[in-house]
Amino acid sequence: MIFAPSKYHMNSLFQKYATRRNLSVLLILTVLFNVLFLLYFGDFEEPILDTYTYYSAGEAYEAIESYGEYDRQKYIRGTLMLDFIYPIIYCLMLAFAIYRLNGSGKIAAVPLWIIPVDYLENSLIIFLISKFPIRYEVLAGIAGIFTLTKWVMVVICLLGILVLFFSRVIIKKRETQ
């Protein structure tokens, strides 16, 4: 049976943990991880696949080939060290921000669906790099779709946060008039 938390359960979890302090810590960690990514992957000739909006199988393998053997191994290590923790951090940050602006645990849980998508993307990229020069065209194409899906979901969450924030500002402005 699939775990499906109730609306009450989600609200109580977010109510307990989506504090201003925890949101601030997650925001700082998100920024820190982005700096770590830049430092770790900054010397790559080609951007890492995670940062593309979308890539075809051919584009994925062009990038993988351009990394060279040393950077391919570095990519795998960096993904295992950084990019399996990072999705939890930035998705919780998005979820806590949505909850603090909206108060609905059900809506705030939406960013948490990015985590499995990001993990599937990372797992496929690690597989493709570790098997290179053997090419798995279909899996590379699927990895590109996971990357696109991740970014679409992140943008939707960010736009949702902006809408919620400006709605709150407009409501407060009307209340003070």
C-alpha cells in the first residue's frame, strides 16, 4: 500500500517544521550547495547535464564525451556527494516557503515530488557516465526528459511562491487602506 498522508497529517508536519528559522536555514543551505556546485563543477568545459533545461540523447553523449575520463569520474563523485543531498534541501525550502505563504500542507507538499524526479535524473546520468563509451540512447533520452520535468516543476513552484507572496502583499495593502 502506498503511503498517502492525510491533509491533517501534512498540515501538522508543516506546521511543526516550516518555521521561519528552518526556512532560513534551508535557504542558506541551498545557496551554500549552489556555491559548492560552482566550485566543484566550475572547471568543466561543458556544463553538467543537471543544469541543462533539456538535452537529447545525442547532446547528452556529446557532453559526456567532452568531459574526458577524469571529469566523468569527478562528475559521478560530485553527484554522489552533493546532488543526492541537495534535492532534499531545496525541495524542503520550496515546500516550507509555500506553506508559510499559503498554510496548506497539501499544496506545500507539491515540491516534494521533485525529489524522486531529481533522483531518477541523477541515477540515469551516473549510469550513462559510468557505462561510457557504451551508449544507451533510450536511457539518455529519458534522462533528458527527467531533467526537463525537474526544471518545469521547480519553475512552477517558484512561480507559485511569487504569486502567493504578491497576493499576500496585495491583500495586506488593501487591508491597511
